[in-house]
Amino acid sequence: MDLTRLFYYVVSLSLMGNILAIGLLIIKKLFRQKLSANWHYYIWFILILRLIIPFTPPISFNVLNLIPQYQQAIDLPQISMPSAWQQDKPTAVMQMNTNNANMAQETMTEKENTQPSSSGVVNEWLNWQTTSLIWIIGVIVILTYILLINGILLFKTKKLPVCESEFILEILQECKAKLKVRNHVSIVYDAAIKSPAIIGLWHPKIMISPEIVNRLPSEELSYIILHELSHMKRRDLLTNGLVLALQVIYWFNPVIWLALHQMKQDCEIACDATALAVLKTEEYKKYGQTVISMLQLLSESRWAPGTLGFVSKFNTRRIIMIANYRRTTLKWAVAALALTLAVGCSSLNNPINNQSKNTSSAGQQKATTTATPPPTTSLADNTNSIVYQNTQYGFSFSLPGDWKGYSIVSSQWQGTSLSGGANVESGPMISIRNPQWTSDTPTQDIPIMIFTIDQWNSLQQDVFHIGAAPINPSELGRNNTYVFALPARYNYAFPKGYQEVETILKGSPLQTTSVTQQHPDSTESMLSNMMISAKQGKVVFNDDFAAKTNTIEDIKKVWGKPDKTDWVSSLNEAYDTYSSHSLVFGVNKGDQITEIRSYDSRLKGITLNEAEKVLGTPAYDVTSNGQEIIGYEAGSEFKLEMVFTQPTSSAPNPVIDHYNVLYPQGTVNNMANYPGRQW
């Protein structure tokens, strides 16, 4: 996970934590004198959970759902989305052809004025990259300071004189017996420390000033020791370390700091309650008097991160709580618990946008019809727009006229199991790239994730998740086979042109049509999709790379080096094999992909008779080396060839061995006086 994405998650959890922290402060204010000290302390652990748990299941009620949301502004980044730092060469590029019959007629008009605003200039400088760098520097500086202070303190405590007074050790044993503490605890003298404190998780030590030991009576001294032992019994040092770590991570958020500071104060009061619980009623007043005596004795408290002391600046409230010490009545406990759960559960769950709720309910049944017609006003209605049309997945996307010459970048989204973290689902993602995009000045792409209906339903039911984001992709549309979605927080880096893309998306630019692949296992559907893919220079089950538009270097950047490379001198080409993908790529001397062969096992259901029945009489049909090869024209640039074993009397209808998509023009080598091949 990169730093920018990590910081965005921290900010997202921080904002949701703000809502919870404010809600808890209000609850504490409402029930200030009605709840016990332990109640006031323990409800803060809901905030701790919110700040450390990145993923939580969605529920229908959520405080954040009461706030109007703009999905694109709150979604989190996805690992698979194109970004400003993407490699210079796109994975697969299809340049616009002005004569393409699939494109709508283009008419040039005056472009809307989109001069960058002052906020856009600020975004270019103070973006997520910059702020994430500032954040991590702050974390390192604060953490270094805390570790340094505690390291010095731990080193110092090893040299402090240990209390050997039988009188004080007897008091210590009596206090341990009252609290039923069995761990070994030692008392050390530190003249530099003002307020008594306990330090050490594994070898706890109570640090106390000799001045306090000499000036306080034994009864008050026992209350101090009882208080420090209560911290150990309640494991407050461990909680304090966790709170300290959260303060370091969320150092930029004053609301979280205030809430966690309040939690530390409530911890001291809850610790008083633990001590009072083992004392007699008549001793409550004496315990409070000990706090007052300490305030009179000590002019200023000194505190080191990682220690828990006896006296601090909030002692007025603390003395009041001691004086009014009592257990919480059932009715107030139930009322506080109900409010705490309402606020806590709401913030523990991530917001559900309306669109997700609609698609989730729709996902209870498999869609068999096309999507609901889009609003009447859309970019597609604009006669000045141009249209990208994808027949393979059955959708079109309307673009402004100034996007003429755009390119298509193909990649894959990955779905990760919530339990094991392994990739369990994947699918294509098609990104429409602005023609102004360059490696030096990248612009915002329009990424479109493509899911099957079953995949989308599983995603809504939290069977898997995409990236590390707690928010799912947002649906753009669907047809009878696929759901098209926008990645969560696709524009997190705020590259150039992201505002224009947001404007395009507001115009409902995506239109859907039915596709023939209603039954993915059907041979007829598979053959139809093989022809559809071949017209784009691709093979089925692999939308990553295409003949003509990709080079072998593009493939190596994604899949690494091939398993083997064979040079075929008669064809003047190399053939690179990727066994794990069941693909072989033909490569000319310019590194251009001229042929893609697929040996995918899912093709094995295709027979010779079925291929000719669905695709018609082949334009090419030869028998060679015990194989029958048939071929079809796939548009004006590509050829589709299928290789079968030669039919025999015992096997008149053989199954397919493999098939390939060929780009004939790429096989021409004028320097070698080689005219190329057509099949």
C-alpha cells in the first residue's frame, strides 16, 4: 500500500471518528452525574474501535447517511485504477478512427470555459501526495520524541534506588491484597518526579518522590499506592500505550486529540473508582482529601508519555466524582447504553449511498433485462458529443467533442477475500484517456470497472472487497450480463482534468445494450464473443492486450518475462509463451504484437461443426500436418483462425485445439522483402 492511499484511509477514519467523538462527548455531558466513572471511561473504547478498524459491514442506519453525499468526493482509492503515475505506454490503446461506423457523427462546437480556479492551483500543490508526506513526517517526529523520552525514563528507572522500607513495603502488600494483585511490583524513589506514577508493562514500578513519603501520613500514602496498583490491575498502561499510538497517527486532528485526552482523564477517575470500591464508605472522604493534600504539596506536575500519574490539572472534577461516588442505577445505564450503541454502531459502519442500496436490493435477483433508461438530459443527447462504443460488453460512453482522438487503456480490477486476503475475483477495467494525456502531464482518465451480475451481487454482500477501501465502487449502469461501475475515489490524486471528468459523469454518459453472452458456458455465445473480441485484436478471456496496439514490452511490464521464446525464421517472427495465461504472442522485429494464440481450456467445448454453424462458411479452410485450420475475416484489420485435429471416420467432429487472432499488416517486413501473411 502506498503512502498516499494509507493517508487517505487515515483521514477517512479520522472524519468518521470526529462524528463519534462529538456524539460521545454529548452523551457524557447529558449523563454527567448519572453515570459511574467506569461508564464514562469505557464508552471511549467505541472510539478506539472506530479509529483502528478499517472495514466494517454496512447497515441501513448511519449518521453519515443523513448528510447529502457526493460519491466521487468521498470514495477511496482503488489499487487497479489508472493514475497520474501510470506507465508511459498504456496497456492497450485503440486510437479513434473518424470513419468508424460505430461512432456518432461529430460536430465541432465551442468548448465550455474550464480555466483552472484558484482551488485547482492549490490542489496541484497541496495534494494528497504532499499532505501524506507532511503527515508521515509528523508521525515520525512525534513517535521519535515519545520513544526517546520513554527510553530515557526506562534507563533512568533502572538506576533509581529501590524502596526497602519494611513499613512502606507492608503498605504495598496490604494494597495488593485488597485489589487481589499477584504480580510483583516494586517501589522506587525519584526526587525529580512530582506526582507518583507507575511505569512498565512487564516489570511495573511505582515511582514516588521521597518528599511525598516523608510528608504524607501512612493512610494517605496507602491511598496513593492503591491508586497506582489500580492502574496495573485494570491494565491501563496497555490502554494508555494504544491511546498514545492513536494520538501519534491522528496528530493532525484536534477533535481526536481532545477526545483521547478526555479519555485519559476519565481513566484516572475510573481508577479512583476501582480504588474506592475496595475501601469503606467512611474512607471516601479521606481518599479525596489525599488528592487535595497532593495538590497543596506539589506546585506543578511533570508528566512523561507512557506513565500514569496520581495528580493532574483536572482534579476539581475528580474530587467531585470521588465525593459523589456511587454505582450507576439500572435505568440510567440502559438509557446511556442505548444512546451509546446508536451513535457507536452508526459510526462503526461505513456510509451506504442510495445507489448501493438500490443495487443491493436489485442484486437479490439475477437481472435479465437491460438497465432502467437514463435521465432525459444526458451527454449522449448532445449532438456535439462523440461516442465510444464497446460491443463486447454492451455499452457506449458519450464524450465531449474535444475528446476526439481519445485512447482506451485496458487493465484488470482485483477482488480480495475478506478473510484470507487472497485474490478471489477479477475482471476487466476500461479507462477512457483524454487525447491531451502525456507522460509529463497526465490527465484524469475515466475508469469503468466491468462486473458480471454474480460478481456485483457478491461485492454488495461483502463476499470480497476491492482494494483496501471501506467504500465499494458506484454503479454507472447495467445490462443483461454486466454491471458497469466507477472505482471508489478514482480521482484521489486530483490530476489535471479531474473536474472535467466529474462534469462528464454528471451527464449520465453511459448507455447499455444487451449482449449475446447470456449463457457464459454456451458454445454459441463463446463463438460470438470470440468474433467480437477478434475485431478488436483480442482473444476471449483476456482483455489486457491486443494485436496491433500492444508491444511485447507492454506485456512484460505486467506479466514479466515469457516462459520461453521461439524464433520462427520462415515467418520472420518470435513467439513468446506465457503458460500460466495459456497464451502465445507473435512478435515482429518492431516488438509489435501481430498474433495472439489462446490455448485456454474453456475453449475445449467448441467443435468444428459448431464453429461453422455459428460463424458460417470459413473464408479459409486448409488441412496441414494432421490439423484442419479454418479462418474468418474479423473486421477490416484482423483474422480469426481456429485449429482442430483433422476429422476422421471415427472422429468426424473434432474439438478445437487452439485459436488465434492475426494482424496481417503487422507481419509485413519491407526490409526483408517479405510481403507478410494473410493466414
